[in-house]
Amino acid sequence: MTMLYSVRMARLLLPVGAATFLVAVFAPGSALAGPSLDDVVRGVESAYGRMTDLKADFNQTSFNKSLNSTIPAQGVVYLKKGGKLRWEYSEPTKQEIVSDGKKLWVYTPQLNQVNVGDAPEALAGPAGSFLAGLGKVHEHFNVRFLNPAEPTDGDGNVVLDLTPKQPLPTMARLVLALDPKTWEVRKAIIYDQFENTVNMRFTRLAVNSGLPDTLFTFVPPAGVATVPLRSTKDPWLPRTRSTSSARSTCRRSPTRSIRSGERSRRATTSRGARTRSSSRRPISSSRPPTR
């Protein structure tokens, strides 16, 4: 199955997407010795409340439960408050997912095509960016330690288990591993309603570096076909095989799809007519004619 990610916004786009969209954001904080859950939440909210933009390299592993398949990916993500985002995938196939908070572009060079549509409102909320969600953890999530008896993992990161107060198909649960000294998000695991997961690890973080707004717009290269997104009701998430295959319908030209449907109907009608015609023919006898 071709690993080309496109957007179906009866999900999306956010697949990565985040659909649902999941992005990670990181910010400085204060070190806490044996922090309580309330201490952690206050630290995270304070850190992310001061954050305006983020750049990070990411490595991603998507697991599709129904297909029992795992797909790796990597690239660079840029985030900015106001629902602005840019995901640049370098593996397994090149792709750019860009939004200025109003418009959404999904550019797939291998298809020589860009899908364009209105950005969903969810992009500015917790499903679209940690910049919004983690600045108001208690408002958007039910929060607990993943393991209350041992709040940190083997690397010393504080691990939180977050459940959105308004669950979305593309984000039913979010597990975050945070550096207790800086509150940088080191790892994120996103679960959708079907128990598919996107596991992300972030490195080379740069916070509040003053990313320009021009980074969050997209001008199609010459000769690239522009195809409207079908829908932008749901957020985007980092891509998985399930969303990739489902969203592949967005890559089809509407005219091509209509013509394909017409050909299919004509073929079905023609077959039906031949069948009815055959059923009315007299059954010939195998007996030789009487002389």
C-alpha cells in the first residue's frame, strides 16, 4: 500500500495528522524533586503558557491495530500559536502539511498535487497543538500519572496520562513524557478511538525562536495540481496507515471520480440489459430438425 498521506477531513486534517492532530511543544520550567500531580500540572501550564512557537525534529512510529502494521516516519515540525503549523515529512515519502490557522495545505510531491481547504477550528485547540492544549491542561484534559506509584520512567521523565474532556475520533488519549527540569516533551503517544497509536520522539528543540508567519503559508510550485479538500470538520493528526488509506480519496479529482462512477453505472446497466435479453431468447432443442 502506497504510503502517501492525504487528508480526509471527515477526520482532518489535523495525520497525522493529527488527526487529531498531534504536535509537541516544549518550554522551560523549574526542576521539582518528587513533584505532586498538582505541581506538575502547574509547571506545565506555566511553561506552555509562555510559549509562542516551537521547532523540533521528530521520529514517528504509527501502529494500525486492525492491520497489525507498523510504519516509521520522520521529519521536522514547526508550531506557532494561533493554529499555525508546518509538518515536513522526509520519510517514508516527502510531504508538507501547512496551515496559517485559516487555510490548510497538504502537498505531496510524488503526486504532484496539493490539497487545499479551510483549516478546521480544532487546529487552534488542544487536538491541533500542545501550544494551546498544554497551556490549559485542566481545562482541556483529565490528568493523572501514567503510573501513580512511579511517576517517572526509566529516563527520569515525568509521564502523564491525559484524556480529552471532549474526546475526538483522532485523539481519545494522550501520554506525554516530560523532562522534569525543563518540561520539554520528550515523547508523545497518541491513541485514537480504534486504539491505533502514533508514537513520537522529539529532539533538537528550539522554543520561542521567532518563527516568521511566512513559514506557515504555502505557495504551490509551478505545474502542481490543486485539489480541494473534501471536508475540514475534524482535526489532523500525524499520519498512520489507516488514515493514509482512508484519506487517499482526497487525492482524486472530483471530475475523475464522477466520470468513474458514470462508467461503472453504464457498465452495470449494459450487463443487466444483456442478461435480460438472453433470458428472453427461445431455448433451442438439441433434436435434429424433422425432414
